[in-house]
Amino acid sequence: MAQNWLVNFSDKDGNKMAVVQVNCYQAPRAVSIAMGMLKKRDPEKHELVLSQSFSILVEDA
């Protein structure tokens, strides 16, 4: 059964750059799905997150 996951992207200072809610079966897949959603919704933010994110945290929503 699919679950809701929150994917938090943070920079080196610990500031959250983006938080994306994803509905999928496995937590490891949530990161790639979240990046795809960011790329589709906001390409500029996707590039920023891709180049500047330092940590990625996946939580059960």
C-alpha cells in the first residue's frame, strides 16, 4: 500500500530549500519522484535544489 512521504531538501547551513510531499510505496523512490515533481513544477527551483542541496531527509507524513 502506498504511503505519503515528506522529502526535505536542505543546504549546508541546515536551511530548508524545498519540502515535497510524495505518495509512493518505497521511501528510496520518494527522492527521485520529488525531484521529478520539482523539475515539472518549477525548473528554476529544481536546478537550485540539484546544485545546492546538502542533505535530503525522507519522513513518513
